Amino acid sequence: MCLLRKLCRLTAAVIWCIFVSILAVPGMFMGRRGILRNSRMAQLWAAGLVRIWNIRITCEGDFADYRGGLLISNHQGYIDILVEGALFPIRFLPKVEIRSWPVLGWMLALSRPIWVNRRDRLQSKAVSDELARSLKEGISALVYAEGTSGDGKGDLLPFKSTSFEVAVSHRLKLTPVLLKYESLPDGFPVGWYGGMTLLPHVWHLLGEPRIGVRAKLLPPIEPIPGEDRKSLAVRVHNLMNQSYQEML
């Protein structure tokens, strides 16, 4: 039964990805308008995969009042992209290494993300400028401020302050969102982190009957006059970490 579930889900996911890819292609040739269009295509893609995978999302907070902007999230692996992609029409800021990943790298590329090369410090200003332009054009963006994925069992990892430069420089509000996954009956971790191998992890999760996750949206945060990006990163981290501990 588990093998049959995996094969059925994998087949459905491939067909769905091909279908959404076809819909997303025109947005690759539509200039700036295509970015907003394909962020909505990315939401459609993620929502379909969440349904296929039977990922059940429980929302806490004022999701209905979210009007776009910069989202700051904790990070536990690739499943986060599907969950948050289904909840918001967003432009991702993935690391360039994800481009080579099967399926996910291809689909993220079609969503026209802002690729981030963490090894190139000179690129940080260009990323910040493009992010600010997208936000001003009404295109929401998502940042995983921890910079890598964790196991989700304790405190959030320290935040990288680079992601907060755009909020400080352009006086933009940001909205924290937290994800907390339910423990699976077999004890297998939903998160993908550390030295885990990607494809075996995906194959195992495809066989899980259900994946439960709580998504909590916190009130927007605005930079304080005179506050630098490092101070803002620490302040947001402390607030999010406190709220996350309440979810454990």
C-alpha cells in the first residue's frame, strides 16, 4: 500500500508540474509583469502538490488581513516551500545551488525567483535592490532568515542580517511566519537538514498518509528609526523564537 501511494503521488506530481510549467512559460517573456504572474503560478503549483501529498495546514493568525510584503520564516526543509507557496503568492529568494535540484529547481526557476549566491558578497546589494523593487511593485517575497534548515525541535537558528537590509534601507514592514510540523507516527523527520540525502528523504515522505503543519502569522514589524539591520534581525529573531517556543 505504501509503495502504491508513493507511485501514485509521484505520477500525479509529475503530471501537475508539467501542466503548471506550460502555464508558466508565457510569464518568462513578459518582463516585470511576468514576475507577478508567475508568483501566482507558483502558488497554484504549490497548492496542487500540497493536495497531492496530503499536507494538512492549520493556520493561526490574521492570514485574511495579509496584504503582501516581505515575509520572514523559519526553515526546516523543502516542504516549507510547498506550504508557504500554497499560502501566499510569493517570489522566493532561494540559494543558487537549488537550481540543480530535480523538479524543485526547475519549478522555482519558472517562478522567476531572486537567486542568492551566498558566496558572492558583492551580489548582496543587487539582491537587496531587486527585492525592494519587487516589493514596491506589489510582489510579496519570502526569506528564510536562518540561512539553512534546522530540525525544528528547539530554538530557531540565529538570523542572517543581510535579509533585513532592504527593510532598514527602504523603511519596509516585514511579516513573520512560523511553521511547526506534527511528529509522524513512524518518527521520521518531516524536515530535511544536516547531512540528509535529498531523494531518499522525499521518497520516504511520499509514503506518509498525512503530513500535518501549523502555520502561524505574526503581526507586521516595522524598523525603528536609527535601527540597523543587525539589531532588527536580533529583534525579529527574539520575537519569532519566543512565539515558536509556544508552539512546541
